[in-house]
Amino acid sequence: MKLVTVAGAPSVGKTSVILHLAALLAKEGVRPAVVKFDALSSADDVIFREKLGIPALVGLSDYVCPDHYYVSNIEEACVWGREAGADLLVLETAGLCHRCAPHIKGVPALTVLDSLGGVDAPRKMGPAASLADIIVVTKCDLVSQAEREVFDFAVASVNPTAAIVHVNGLTGTGALHLQRMARTWPRVDGVEDAVLRYSMPASICSYCTGERRIGRRYQSGNVEKLVVAKEAA
Amino acid sequence: MILNIPDGLRSVTILGGTDKFGAPEPVPSVELRPGDALALVGPTGSGKSELLSDIEQLALGDTVSGRHVLVNGDAAPPTATGLVATLSQRTNFVMDATVARFVTLHAESRGKDARALLPRVLETANTLCGEAVRASDPLQMLSGGQARALMIADIALISAAPVVLIDEVENAGIHKFRALEVLTDSHKIVVTATHDPVLMLMNAKRLVMRSGGMNRLVEVSGQEAECAESLRRIDEVMLHARERLRMGETLTPEDISL
């Protein structure tokens, strides 16, 4: 079974990109399956099953950090994918805080960016953008050629080695490039002992365990305070 | 990977596949060279956008049409990108910047001399539309015509892409003939999907699309060239009338005499 991780901020078009790629792969006889990791709710599994008739599963992290939840469940997702008969398992992540990246060494890593997000978007995405193998840029049909080229330049400046692919999430134009790349992706037999490309954040303070009140006396564990710079005033 | 053609683009060849019904396309191949302009014509649903998409994705027989798009006579690497610049009705500026800042950012991203390019881009843009685009104008304040004019001048002078695909950019209030000239003069291959008769005849060749297939390749005849000249005058009159009325002036029959 092949494996790919997909990251990106909410509403950039991760699911649309995966839908177009999965549809192309299914047409050439590859059986894709998708596990969507999210925080509170997601109907994406229904979309994958209804639109493409491919196996899809949703994992909701609820009160746990969605990225920690994702790492803790990659193996389980792979077991499910194999049992579902998948040739390619797509791990789609929630993409919330951009402190970390879900990408794994040795597993193809795809990050989706929205060209409407402005030229600072690639830098703001942190390790998810800088450590990806493929950066998919969406909504390119809405911006001028110049802005597309400036955006690609901004992507290349945070990740000089990534392949940049423009995909129109509505028409699917560009997904063909991903399909061609997917043919060269390696088989991954298991993810046990595999290593994340970037560390996950520490999250062991009172708020991690359900505290909602504001104030120093409710804060315990791993608490960092804002450092006020002189030039801030 | 960004497509790197060491000795430059010499040709793009479209090899026909099949139409919607699986029949071979009547036009087996179309070859385009730098400076060539091709119009795609046909009713909605005839396959114009699909052909543009095949060119953009450098089809290797792996799209619905089964077409192949060759670069300098050979299949491009499967993941090559960067060959094509696109311009459509939906294209907008989303950046919050002045014209000068925008041109500078683009030029710098391409490793080009922004200070030398800015006046050239402005000068070219201002041959395409009635109202002058100024360096200090915010992009978001430009009219539709000014924005299109700036986009075309920018693609011609700064963009690296040797092929320009234009999808349905019509009636934007720009000098269409001049716009096409600006692009072909900078040795781009320009493919325009259009329903506008003036735009169709401005291209030396037009490809008639039908049922998803390349149906007929038509060269502009001597008679059509004369028609093009008349239509061009009508178009200029429309543009002139539009600019006068927009500027608060009045029109007389003499103003719009052909």
C-alpha cells in the first residue's frame, strides 16, 4: 500500500484536491482510501464515499490536540486502509495551528496552499510548507499570472526542493500532475518506527485538561508567558 | 518541476486524440511556434476549455481526449510545469499593493531589473486601454480595462511562460488587436478561446471545436482579412464612444462614423 500525508489550513481545498486525484487514480484501476483527521466534526467521509465510492474514515480528536491525535492513530489508520483493500491511503489532517507538520520521513508529503492567502502564506504555514515534497497551490484561476508567479517564488523561498503544482479545485485541472507523481510514490509496508519530519508541540497545561477560567491561578504545567518587546509600545 | 528548455521553446505540437464520441479528431495535429496566435472557436461545450486544459497540463495521452502535447517535438517530463500563463474572465488582482510595488515584486521574483521594467510595463499597458495606469495607483482601484491591460503587459514583459492561454476575455475595454500584438511580439504562443468575431479574425488561424474534437483548422482568407479590418474599425469606434461617454462627454454622429 502507498501512503501520502496531506496538510493545509482549513478551506484551502485539501478535500477537493484529494477528490480529483482519487478520481483520476480510480479510473486507472488504483484503489484509493482516505482517512480524514479533524477536531470536532467532518462530513468528508460521506463526500468520498458518495462522490467516488471509495472507502473513507473520519477520526475526530475532540478534546485532544488534533495533531497529537493524528500521530497516535497513523498505525491504526494504516491497518484500516489495508483491510479496506486500499492501494493508496491518503491521510488528510485538520491543519489548524501550523506549529507542526503531519509529514513523515519516507512518506510522500503534500501541503495545500491557497493562492488567495497572500504571499506571506507559505511562510506562515511553517514546517508544513517547508518540509513538504509537493506544494499544491489552489484557486490560481482567480489571481493574475503575476501573482501566481510571485506566490510560487514565495513557496520556493521557504521550500526550494518542493514540486509546485497548481490545481483548480473546481475543474480538477492540474490534478493530472499529481496522478503522474503518485505513480512514482513508494510502497510503505508499515509506519511503526517511522519518524515525523518535525516535532509536535508540547501541550501539557491546565487548559489541555479542560480548564476554561482565565487567570494565573488556574494555570499550571507547561505555561509560557508573552515577552513584551520594548518596541511594542 | 519547472520546465527548463535550455535552447528555448521552438514549438508546441498538439496531437489529436478522440472527440466526445470516441471518433478520431478530424484535425490530426496542430503545430504552434513562438509568435503564433491561434483562436479556438465553437459553441459552449464544444471542447475549447478542455483543449486549453490539455495544453496547460501537457497531456501525454492521459486526459479524457487522449491528446498528446509535445514541446519541441518531444513529450515533456510528466511533472513539468511553468510552460503556460493563463488569463481568464475570473482572473483578478488580489494583492493589496500599488502598481509599482506589484510590478517590482513580480520582476524581483523573476530575478529581473524592476526599475528598468516598470516604465516599460506601464508604457505597454497604456497603449492597450484608454485611461492611463499610473505607478502609484492601487491595484484594487484599477478599472476592468486597466487591470486587463496591466496583466497583458506584465505577461508579455515579465512572465517566464512562453505560452499564453486566454479564456473568454471579452469587452474589457482594451484594444484587442494591440493586446494580441504585444504578446506575439514578445515571442509568446497565444491561444485564445473566444466568441468574439473581432478576436477570432485577429488570429491568423482558428481552430473550430465540435463535440470535444478539433474539427477544422481555418486560415484567415484575404476576404476575411478585409472583414477583420472593418470589424476592427467598428471595435475602435465602440471603444472611442465608450471612453467619451465615460468621461462625461457627449457624442455626435461624426464621433462614431466608421
